[in-house]
Amino acid sequence: MNHIKSFFKEKGLYLFCLALVFAATAAGILALRSVVNNMSELTQLRKDALQEDSTWTQPDTTVNKPATDVPEPTAAPSQTPSASSSSSGAQSESAAASAKPGAAAAPSAQPAASSAFWQQEPLTAFSGEELVYNETMGDWRTHNGADYAAKAGSEVTPAVGGTVTAVTEDALWGTVVEITDENEVLWRYCGLTEPAVQPGEGVTAATTLGKVGQLPAESKTEAHIHLECLKENAYQDPESLK
């Protein structure tokens, strides 16, 4: 017994220090394990959140089901340019009698160009509530209008007549000309340049709105005009209203 007391008396300080070191080590291990567990839980929560994000699970409807409401009427519009051209020719002849010969030639070509422009099948159709992948923006979103291919710099005339209600510049859609028709439908022509009309001006299918410019939000698609239609602040399919 005396030997034990003597041992603790001589080595007690060392044993006490060793116990402190052991306790500190154990506490550090427990703290580290808690941090690791918390990080694992946070990583799992992030993975679960990404998997539950419905935005990334939507199919690319633009590729799988393009412009379902367009193919049937394309046959009829393809015949329209000839009638429109003959009508344009008649208007040009009557205008030539009361205007300068040089000025009559340009307007006669505008309605025919506009007719062919809006009657073609859209590059990207109106998607409604479905999400489609935007290659330029790199995300999934609804396509609230219809895209019509057009040569850069060519003149743009409206699909329908009406009154110009706004001419604005947008960071994503370039120059935008808004026209309200007689049925209170708002037509937004996006991606123009050199606008040729002013708010309050009445326009017809032969009026030049501007030229085909840039669409920053859809710059990876070939040159085109993005056309949107709104009725009572709700987006409509332009193909169903033209």
C-alpha cells in the first residue's frame, strides 16, 4: 500500500497531465466528428434540393414536339403570297398615278415581303406553360412568343395593323415595338434595330417598323424576330391570332 502511495506521490503530476491530454484529445475528436457529420448532412440536403428542383426535370419540348399547331395551315398560307403580290401590284399601279415613279416601287415590295415573313413556320414555337431549354441563357424557361427567321438588316412590317403603343430598348430583347390592334391584342416585335415608328402612330401591314437586329436573349439562334402576343396581360400563341 505504501508503494502505491509513494508511486502516486511521485508520478501524480505526470498522470494528471496525461489525463488532461487524453481528455483534450477526446474532446477534439468528438468536435471534429460533429463538424464532419454536419457537413455531410448539409451536402445531402443540397443534393436532395437539386434532385427535387422540377426546373431541371422538364423535357425539351421545343425539340420533341415543335410547333404542333403550325404544320396544318402552312399549305394555305403558302398560296397567299401570290394573291397578296397581285393585290400589292394593283396598289402600286394606283399609287404610281398620284405619286412619284421612284417612290412607288419600294412600297409595292413591302407587303409581299411581310406576307412571306410571317407565314413561314416558326423556328421556335410558343410553349405555353411548358419549359424549354434556352441555349443562349443556359437555363429552362417558358417561350412566351414565336420566333420567325429573317435576314439580318431586312425590313420588318407588322403581321397585323394597329396603333403603336411603345418603342423601347430591352437588355434581353433589343429594340421592342409594341402595337395594339383593334381587338385589344398587344403585339410585341422583339429584336429590331433602327425603329421607324413612334408611339401613337397608326400602322398597316405595309408599314416598316424597323429592321431585323439582335436578340441578346436568343443570340445563339439564327437571325430572327421574336413575336409575342398578350390579351388581357395573358400570353397568347401568335400562330393562333395571325
